[in-house]
Amino acid sequence: MKFTHVQIQRLIELGLNTGLEYEFANSIEREANFKQLEKELVKQNKAALKRLHEEKRPLLKTVEQKLIGVLTENGFIEVITPILMSRGLLEKMGLTPELFRQVFWVDEGKKRCLRPMLAPHLYYLLRKMKKIWPAPLKIFEVGPCFRKESKGGYHMEEFTMLNLVCFSCTEPLAELLDLADKLLDPFNIPFNITDEYSEVYGRTIDIVVNDVEIASAAVGPHELDKNWDITGSWYGIGLGLERLAMVLQGYQNIRRVSRSLSYQDGARLNI
């Protein structure tokens, strides 16, 4: 005899990741174990809410603050672009039909959407700002993105991205790897660098923590550059803040650290 579906759902909501397939001799033993586990998990969730009350800011925002601090200390300038994105800018990224199916369009003609990524707007700004500011040009943005993602512990339809780009750099790959190390240094976590393939950029360099990809990077020149009137060397990194916050806490469910009406700072609210 195992936990019921309702019991498993409740334990997962409260943050239990293991022991859900345990076999019990009878229903009395199962109910006793469930009540004890639920009591302990509720206590942990209340403690998390108490920390939020005392510290005033959730982990997701402190992660963002630390990342912004590293970037500004290394000469990057924060920019702010619209959440709505034109189809024309999105098409310049060479998206596949599968990626286009993930887009949230906001009009019947599918001319504008909720941005599924930050890169098109940063590309657009690069074309403008490279004529105004001296090289190397370093800009970044942190903000929400939206995709019709597949369900799972690592995916959400609304998520927070940090995208950065350094244009007209001298050694893009070496500088990228150095910056990746600096970005993660405040969190004191080991990470691996792996070569992967992206439908947009082709070869990418992924940053992996505990088998979870938290960031993907690329270097240029790249064939997409011609769509934006960009020539020269560059490197860019896109980092998912919720994924980083999730691995820092050892969670299996990314929704615990996301924008939510059910969780706040990792704690379930129906406790």
C-alpha cells in the first residue's frame, strides 16, 4: 500500500522530493506517516515564510541583485526594453516552427507577442548604441519572458531572464568564461561548462549546476549578425534566474521560486 494520489500531491506541494513510493503495511500506518511528514513539511514552510518576513526580499530578487552587482562592477550597463515584441524582430532570430509555437501572440494578426527572449531587443539596441558609445560595448537586461513551455519541474510559461552581451571584445571566448566564473562566484557553487546545440545559435556553451542547465552562451561573429547590421566579435550569456535560485535551494520544482500566488520564496501558502 502506497500514499494516495492526493497525499503525494500534497507532499510534493510542500516540498518533499523523495520517499513518495514507500510501501506501507496497512492504511493506518500510511495515514500516520502522511500526517507526520505533512506536519514536518508545514513547519519547514512556515520557517521559510518567517525568513522572508525578516529578510524582506525573496531569494529570486537577491540572486538578481548579486548578478547585477557583478555586471555593473565589470563595466556592463543595464538597459530596459519593452515586454511586447514585434514579429519582425523575432523573425530575425531565425526561429524554427517549433519555437514559434511557443510564442504568446497578443493580437489576431500575430504581429506582436509577449517576448519569449530578450536577445532581439538587445540586438536592436546594439545596432543603435555602437554608433554612440565606445567599444567594448557591454549591455544587459533582466526581465520576464513568456513561452508556452512543456510542463515539468524546470519549465514555466513566465520566467525571468538575464541576457548580456559584450560587443567588439578582443577575446570573446576567454572573456565569456571569465565572466561566467565571476557571475557565479558570489553563490559559491560548483558548475560545469558543456558544449551544446541550440536551434537559434547553433553551437552554444552551457553552464550546468547539479545537472541543471542554468545558462546558455554564444560567441560571435555569427550568421545572425547580418540581420541586425552587426559586424565584429561579441559574446553573450542568457541565464535563467529561477533555475539558479532553484539549484541554490536544492529544489526539484522551479515553481517554488517563481512568480506565484501559491508559493512565496519557496514556501507553500496553503499551510
